[in-house]
Amino acid sequence: MERSANTPVTVWLPIDPATIDGLPEGPRYLWWDGEDEYPADPRDIDFYVPPYMRGAEVATRPLRHGARPSVVQTLTAGIDHVQDEVPRGTVLCNARGVHDASTAELAVTLTLASLRGIPRFVRGQDSEKWYAGMYPALADRRVVIVGYGAIGAAIEDRLTPFECEVVRVARSARQEARGPVRAMSDLPELLPRADVVILVTPLTEETRYLVDAEFLARMPDGALLVNVGRGAVVDTKALLAELESGRLTAALDVTDPEPLPAGHPLWHAPGVLISPHVGGSSSAFPPRAQRLLREQLRRYLTGEPLRNIVSAPEPPKI
């Protein structure tokens, strides 16, 4: 939409702008967190930050109602919930770095809680039962991190003091300062020796149902699957079969479907710990999200390159 040189840049934020210190001066800041009524005409948006954790239907609604912003800046590391609706010509940026600490904390929490029997202890406390015995430790375990990036590195940082071996896996092999990163194609070789597999991969056509019956069958008896990435990376039916047999255990911050509906068999499958997609939803989120927004808006207004660009318009051919 064309605008005059005197028309201020319009920014839609899912956070009350009055609560964000240090926002650049000049733009017209509007607060919209998914309410039925818009604060203004979506067609006037220049810089759009979708509501956080409100679902794809809410996040993309302005885009389906005529918004053609220059930038869509998500507050999530994954962009699968908006990417199909982002108009051509719009720069799409994710929130790389915002969720590293919080998601890594939860990944380690779920791993430790599952290995050390914490869910059983909580249920035992409710029923006044004393579940003594030997339980697996994280020490001396081999942990395979699938989808190794910024969050994967943050998970490794937190795993290191627990005296376990970390194997890094990403889409393609590379060498990093802390050691080699193996390729996804190496998983058939790596899985049979994995005590714990932590999934942090984004959801793409390549990773959808990556963890299928064949993947799970390669994991050794008693292994733990931890998913803090996206629910549809795992074939739920295949996982249920392994859980119900008692061969594998799982700790899931994300599920497919999500939210997990009442009555779904995954709720009561043996050996599973479920958290309600709260990997990034912690007190660590607001300050990091606000730092990202301040920096991205400053860059946008001054013409500097944006960070965390996932997709951008192709330059015109000459």
C-alpha cells in the first residue's frame, strides 16, 4: 500500500508498547494480541509481530485480511505457523536467540525428570506410596541432539556438567569449535547407541514425521525420546506403539495434535511425561523478546540489515 513521506511507519505488537522501554521514536505503535477487533486497518501495517503462542489462525489473520507488511517478525524460533501466509515481497524473521535459555532449561528438566522417575514420585506422593529403588542417571549417558543449532548448543551447555556424552546432529555435517556436527543421514548409525534423543529441529517438509516407526525401532530398549521442537516431527501413532510396549519412554513439550485433546491415548500412555508447550514460555522470554524487537525496529528504521532473516524477496534481475 502506498504511503506519503509524512505517514509514520505502523508497527503492530502483541505486547503493550507502553511496557517496552527504549522503542525507537517515530513509528505508530499499535497493540494487537489476537482480539476480534483490529486496532486499525491491517492494510496499513509496515512491521508486524504476530501474537505469541496464539496459533496459526490468529497469527495469520491480518495477513489474510489484506496486510502486506515489509517485515513479519515472529516471537517464535519456528515459523511454520505463518510462513505459508507471508506475502511475496515481505521479509520474514524469526526469534532465534530469544528462546535458547528457556527451551534448553526445559529440555534438561524433562530429561532429568524422566530418567530419575519424578512423575512416578509425584503420583506416589499423591497416593502416599514410597517408590524406592534404583533409577537411571543422566551421568554416563549418550545424548543425541537432533536439530543442532542455537537451542541445541544451549542444551549442550547445560548438559555438560552432568557428565554425559553429547552427539550433535543437524541437516548437514559441519565442524564447530566444540566438536563435529553429524548429518541427519548419519542417524541410522547413531540411534542404536543413543540413551537419550532430544529433538529441537524445526518443522519442515524434510522433518515432518522424521521420527517414524523405523527411527524409533533403531533406538535401544529403555531409551528416552525428548521433544522440545515441534509435535509433527514425531509420528504419534508410532510413538504410542513403542510406549505401550514399554520399550521406550518419552518426554514431550510438543505433541501432534496440539493442544492434546482430552481422551487422547497419549495422555495415559506408560512412560510418558507431557508438558503443555512451555519451552519458551518462562520469565526469560519477555526481556529477550523486547531486546530483539528494539534491535530489529532500530535496524528497520535506519535501513540496516535485519537479523534472523528466514526468507526475503529476491533482488530484481538485471
